[in-house]
Amino acid sequence: MTCGNVFRVISAIGLLGAQLCLAQKNSSPTLTGPVTKPVSLSIQGNKISYYSTGQDGSGHVPAPASFLRQTSSNRYAVAARPLAPTAQFIVNYTNFTAEARRAFQYAVDIWSTLIVSPVPIRIQANWVSQEPNLLGSAGPASYRYSFDGSQKVRAFYPVALAEKIARRELNNPTDPDIIADFNRNNNWYYGTDGKTPKGQTDLVTAVLHELAHGLGFIGFFSVESGKGDQGNGQYLADLPSVYDCFIENGLRKRLITSQADYPNNSIALNRQLTGGDLYLNGTVLRQTSGLRLKLNAQAQFDRAANVYHLNEDIYPTGTINSLMSARLAQGQSMHTPGPLVLAFFSDLEWKTTSVLHEPVLNVEENRDFVFSVRVISDTTLIPGSVRLFYRKSVPTAKDTVATAVSPVRVGSTDEYRYTLPASQASGDTWYYFQAQDASERTFTNPGKFTTGSQTWHHMRVGPDNTPPVIQYSPSKYTILSTTVADSLPIYARIADDRSGIGAAYVEYQINGVAQPSRQLRYGRRTVNNAIYDSVYSTRIDFPANSLKAGDRLTYRIVARDSSRSKNQQVNPVTGFHELRVVAPQPVRDQYINTFDNVATAGDFAGSGFSLATPVGFGSGAIHSEHPYRNGADFRGQSSFEYVLLSPIRIKANPDSAVIRFDEVVLVEPGTPGSKPGDATFYDYVVVEGSTDNGRTWTALVDAYSSADKTDWLTAYKAKLISGLDGEQNSETIGVPALLRHRDISILKPGSPFRAGDQLLIRFRLVSDQLAYGWGWAVDNLRIQAPPAPLVLAEEPASAGVFLVYPNPVTNGAVQVNVDLTTNVSDVQLRMIGPTGQVLRQQTLPVSGKKVRQQLDLSHMASGLYIWQLAVGDAVLTQKVLLVN
């Protein structure tokens, strides 16, 4: 992902099922209101690698008897093929040799008799060159979250498993469900008889192993910088895979539900992942074997060896339950996942009861309501176990009592129906369905949180007087060239809690002249590997030379629901969004601005920034809004920018091609250890460059936040108050004492820019929709200009010369030299903080007309201070930057 372009989900994710599916950092919601299932979405998959030990081993485990039962009497026969597969696999082979393809297909055929799915499972199999001893890597092509039938509504399921549970395609029917790469640079044994010679590696075993990862033996746990992390690095980053939900320690504490003991991004979680005491535990596994599966949790975490593989001491390679060990020896073959892994696959819901339901739509007229559910089981249902639970008041953590009724089966179909009389249907109803199989497992729709709390559907009968919700924030504020074609893309999240959207469009004007409205079209949108399935979009195109500098486009989004009242909402609620056409200024070789002259505000264009002098600042600077606004677009973000309108011609000398400025950054930090691109890297600032008149931008420096400097982070956290959804906003106000210097090299290694390029530069602040802070200030901007002199102010010559060095002060020791023009016995030195408070005052002796005094400032906080030296009636002043 680019510069942390991610966000978090509101933990309750509810409000009548129409709450927009936004960002989230809380891992476990509290049941405090109408709790409904989140919106379904998809994220990109991941892979786990499989390695050879590089040594010979022993052990040959045949394919399951069910697979070999109707084959030749030689159970290792090359021609052995399964009959009556229970799942269909479709493999797209790329660059495979015929013999490698034959072995791969044999492993596929084994899996096709071990799992059940009504939906074809598509595999993209690639025969590639990889590093020595790497056998291959595989995993789900994507994951699905909160789909119809899922039992864990806050977990990601591999798409093949999600489709099996939903009993239908969830991705494009031509898209792969599993992606598998295998290394051609191995001495493979391609036979299917399991008689692998020493010195060769059994390809059937490697494929069986890797397909298990693709089918669900995989998750998101990792260790970074000594801290355990359960996130997937993408949208809804802290949510686990369904596999992760079954990991527990020797104390039987599940890692994902024991946040108090093992918080995400913590050393405590790392100790669990590397402490040698982790297991998989599930109902079916426990019932069929009485055992837990012990996992690898070795001292040095490695995803290719740790919790997504079994412990090799308990399940030695070459034994019946050893297929999912981390490494494969030469000469070994395991042609079955083993009974324990297969039992766990049932817990993963490869053997399940799908309770499928299309949520009831809200209506305005009071009438009988028919609730319908489909129940399809891989096992035997307990007679009469299909039930509907409903209640007329909001369920809470302490009150989940509901009326239970038994829907009637429709003939011999898998559909069950119940009619709620109009007298009971009026108003609000919360409900869920439940079924039980012969193993006494309970399945519900919607499913449950990982804590076991039930989620509910919600419907309402009665007049609809509530307008739709529009979530939008401009992605573009200016156009800097009129000679090339350009456009304004518009993406909005529009939702209605009752009647659905009847109309959605954009009204706009150019220079006050109304233009034909543009309809917003509903569809999916993919951003940073996350698929948003309720986005309304359009684009307003501007042909080359159709606009001129000074033109203004004003627009707003209008949405109406389908209720009788045709409730309408506009965004913005008052006024209009604006897009300005701005003429670039002449190209410069350098740019210097201390921002003390307000007229230089015309050098910049954008939104969310201005040239200002807030209270506490003695001079002007670029300031974001204080505090900055929360994110508001369809992803839960907002982006604010300030563009320097003069392109800078990049100098050839990298030492000269540098951007220098002082800044204060008080924006929400991500989780400790997070970096740009991580889902847990929240609000941020970034400096970017463009060589195509602002149509595309490239970061000149990695995005950063308050976490970039210790003083900023300390200040941000110094005054936190409660905010939205349990988040904490910062009320700390930026002050000059927090100014820190930054140098950005334009021609750093790997930069796409070259000497002679004409570079537009912009400052950008990106916020998500939850916590916020004071914002960003930028002062003393020098682009391709030498550093400013170290002495930050000049003193009146009539009183004398007042010098402080080194300045900035970096080691706590500073020399004060004063050469006076008059005779005095002593002088008074005052050190003043940014709020005007005198922090230190002392008398310095004068020898002749000189002061030579060394001071120890190691006990003082870093920052910018005003030093005043009183010489009789005169005052000499210096700005001193202290960096401890």
C-alpha cells in the first residue's frame, strides 16, 4: 500500500446494518447496541513457503484408503485415480513439464476426495525458478470477510473456503482461489507411487502440503522488531484469519481473544509465538481424537517454520500426521494430510452446516413478514434444530433473551420459512437463525464474534424519514495545467438504513454556470488490494484547453432514498466543494521563504492549509487546520494539500538538490513499529513531487507522523481526550519549541527524478476517520538553497554583540559570548519558552566589556527558546535551538 493508505473499522459496525464499513483498530468489539454483521469485502491473499531439509530421510505414508480403494491392487500404482471426487479442482498450469503436471494433478485428485465443496476450486500453478532448497509457496489468492454463512464474522476466510460455506462463487468465476509456485530447480521425484528414492524430493508431497495452506492452513501472525503482530497488513488489519482463531497456548488461552494478556504489537505476543507452547484446538478435533495439534513455536519466528506448521518432534516427518511439518526430507513421501489435520479442517468449516439468509429489507407499510433461510449440511441435522430467534428491543451484553420459533421446511428443499404477523412485525426487530448438526455443533446466521457473542440482523417496519448517508472527501483541489486533458474523479460511499438509494448524482457549475448533472453509478472499487462493494462513482472530464487559469468548478453530491418521502441528503451539507484551475508560476532554481510576508501565500494552492501565525507563534508559517479534520471519503480518509506553484528545476549536484525546512508534526501516530504502507500506520504527513503538472505524485520522503520524533510523540500524548468509538484525540497545541529541522534529498538513490526535471512540490496531510491531533506546521522553507546561518537572529549593534554557540545546541553545553559597547557590572539572562513563560533566569558577570560564560543545558527539554539578555535598558535577543 502507498503511504499508509488504509483505515480502521468502527468496532460496533452496526447502526441498523447500514453503518458504513470503515476503519478499525480495536480487535474485540463490545456488545452495547444493535450489533449487526459488517459489510462483506475481500483482501489480497498471502503465501507460506515450504523448504527441503537438504538431507535424506525415511518414511512413506500412502494416500488415504478412500482414495485408493477402487484402484489397482498396488496401492501406489502410477495410474491410481480417484472415483467420485467430492470437490472439483480446476488447475491452470503455467510452464509445467508433463511429468511435473502429472504429479501435481495426482495431489489435487487426493484433495478432491478429502473435502467437500459445491463450488469449483481454481488453482493457478506456476513452475518457476526459485532459491535452492525452496520447494514452493502457496496460499489463498484472496480472503473474504463477513460473507453469508460465515460463522466467525470478524475473521478472514480463504476464498475457496468462503465459497464452500456460502455455496456460491464470491470472486470472479475465472479468478484463481489458490496461487501456488513450485521451484523447478529441485531434484524432484515425479512418481505417484510414494517410493521416493534418496536424494530426490517427492513433488506429490510438496503439492499436498502447499495446497493445504491454500485451503486454509494459514494466517497472519508475524513478528516484527521483537513484537508479535496478528494483523494482515491490509484493510481491517488487526482481524485474524479463521485459522488464527483456533490457536491457543498451554493454558488454553486463545491468542486473538486474550488481548489483555497478549496485546497486538507486543513483546508478550512475541513470547507466545516463539515460546514453544502453542496448539490448534477445535470441537471436531477434540471430539474425534481428544487431542490438540501442537504447533511449531520456535524461538526465532519464521513464517515458513512457525505457527502455520506442526511441531516436528510430536509429528516426525514420515509419519501419518506429518504432512504439515515445516520441512521435507529427501526420500520421504506423505500422501495424506493425516487424520488430525483432516479433523481440524472440519473445524475450519470444510465440514459444516451452511445457514444462508438474505437479510429482510426494511419496509414502510406494516404487513406480515416472511423470514426465509436455507440450511445445507455436510453432516446430519438434528431434527427441529433450525430455529429463528427474534426480539423487539436492542440486544445488549447483559440481555440477549429472544423468542425462539421453528421455521417450517418448504417441501423437501433446503429452505425454511417463518411468518411474523404484522402485529408483531411493526417497529424494530433483531433476529438470527440457528441450526445444529449431529455432532452438536451450532451454526448461526449471522455468525458470532471471536469471543462467542452472537451478532444479529436488524429490520424496521414503519415510516422512513431518515435521509441517506454520504461519505465523501475531495481527492483533488486544483488543476495546474489547461493544455492537457484532465479529470475530476468522484468516489462516494452512499448508504441508506431503510429504503435503499433511489437516486445519486453530482450537481456542478463552472464559473457559476450550471452544467448537466452527472449520475453516480454503483459498483465495486479496488483500492490497495481491498475491494469496496458499495461505492458510487463518476468522473468529470476536461478536454485539453477547455479550461483556463482562474476557472472554478463547484459541485455537490445529491442522494435520495426510495422511501415515500424521498428523503434527500447533500454533501457538503451547505455550500459546495471547489476545484480551482491554477496557473503554474515561473520555474525557479531555488525557493526560500520564512513566511513572514503574507503576500507569499499566493505562491501556494490547495486545501486544508494556509499561511498563518497562530497564537504562540511569533512569525508566519505554513499551517494545516488546527485541529485537522477527520477522514471522510469512501475509505474513511481525507487528504489535504498545499502545492508550491513554482516548479523547481532540479540541480545536477545531489548535495544542492535538497529541501530544507523546520516543522512541528502533531498527527495521530500508528501502532509502535508500524511503517508507511502498514494498515496500522494511521494519520501521516508527506512531501511529494510531480513532473507532470500534478497529475501524479511521488513521495520525496517516507510518510511520517508524530512518532517520527520523541518530542512530538510525547507532546501528542500529553493531552489526550476521549473521541469517536473509544479513540483518543490529542488536544496538545503545537508551539515553536517543538520545531525540528528536516532535510529531504530530491536525488536520493532510487529517486525517479533527474537533474533538469521541473518538479512541483506539495505538502500533504492524510487523516483517517477516528483520532486526530493539532496538525502540521512548516517554517523556514529552503529548496535547493544553502542552509540558513546558524545564528537565528541579529541583535542591535548599539548595545553590543550577543552570540550563542554552537546553535543548535546538541550536547547540552553552550558558550555565551557578549561584547558590549558600554560598561556594566553584570547582565541578566532570561530563557523564555514558546508560551512566554520565563523558564530560567540568571546573572552573568561582565569582565571589562565582555561576557564569556559556559552554560549546562542538559536538563532542559529540546526545543526552540528565546534568550533575552538585559544590558541596562537595552535587550539583546537570540533564538536558540536545543536538541538533546
